[in-house]
Amino acid sequence: MWRRVSSLGFKTVLALAVLVVGHNLVFLLAYGPAYAAALAQTGHGSRWDETVRAVLAAVGLLTAAASVRVAYLHRLVRRSAAGGGPDRLSAGTYARALLPLWARVFAIAVVLFVVQENYERASAGLTLPGLGVLGSTQILGPVPVFLLVSLAVAAVAALFRWGIAALEEQIAAGRARLPAVAPEPRPRFRTDPIRSASSVIARNLAGRAPPAPLPA
């Protein structure tokens, strides 16, 4: 369950990064130098700026955490008998890691873009465009922009994920090859403990007759 929640949070952060970059890129391509004024006219105010800063901060933290994890695993590999590093990444392995991640990040980002654009226009008192925000008369509309941005983000994320998984598998395989340490035998105790010397003397004295009384 925790792994699923972590995976969903990871994809959500990536999708938010695609949202803020793709969103501003769509407006820049559509309006050119006047894109800032177009953002203001469609209800994108200070809240959108705060959202962009928060998302970029989250992406920075995620990148830093992944980099620290990779460096830590590389250190473990060098200090253990796991070998010098992970195997070379093949095109097939990378494609299998990239394509599902790309599809999910793209889908989440597009849904967030539609919801966000309708919400901003509703806040500004404008007519809701619905799915019409995905249409464009430009050569490079929202859908192609989000496809390209999500591909770039997913490509970097998939490389990090593959590197971490490969290093973890190599460390696990190296530990499995280590000889098993036999457990130390438990000390065995005698059923009858050795009595102290004082106990032996007392037992011998107890078996003798009492001394004769002295004459008056």
C-alpha cells in the first residue's frame, strides 16, 4: 500500500511539473510577448504564480532526494562485494520503464490542465470552455505541447528510477552471495549445579556425632 501511495505521489509531482511548464508554454506560443497579459485576462493571478513556485520547489526536492539516493547506493556498491556498478541500460529496458510513465504523466497533466483552465475562467466570470481548452488554431497546440513536455520529464524520471532499481538489485544480489554466518551455540548447563566448598564441609560435619561434654 505504501509503495502504491509513493508511486502515485511521484507521478502527481511529475504531472504538476508538466502542467506548469506546458501551461505557460501553451500561452507563450499562442500569444507571444503578450502572453502575460493573456494570463491576467483569463484569471491567472497571484495564485497561479504561487502554484508555479510551489510545484518547482517540489520538483527540486524530488530531484535532490533521487540524486542523494543514487549517490548513497553507488557508495554501498563500491563498499560491498556487489561489483562496480549497474549493468548498461538497454533500449528495450529503458522503453519499458519510460512508456508507461510517460502515458500516465501525460494523462494526469492534461486532466489537470482542463480542470485548472475551467476553474480560472470561472473565477474570472468567463464562459467555461470545457474540453475546448485542448483545441487550438496554432501549429503546436496544447496536446502536442503536453506530449513533448511530459516526454522530457518522464525521460529524466525513468532514468532515475531505473538507476535506483538497478543499484538496489545489485546490492541485494551481492548480499545474497555472502556466506551465511553460523549461529553461535548456546551454552549448555549441567542439571545439577556444582555446590560450593562450604556446602560440602557442612554436609560432612552434619554426619558426625556431637562432641562429648567436658567433666565438671
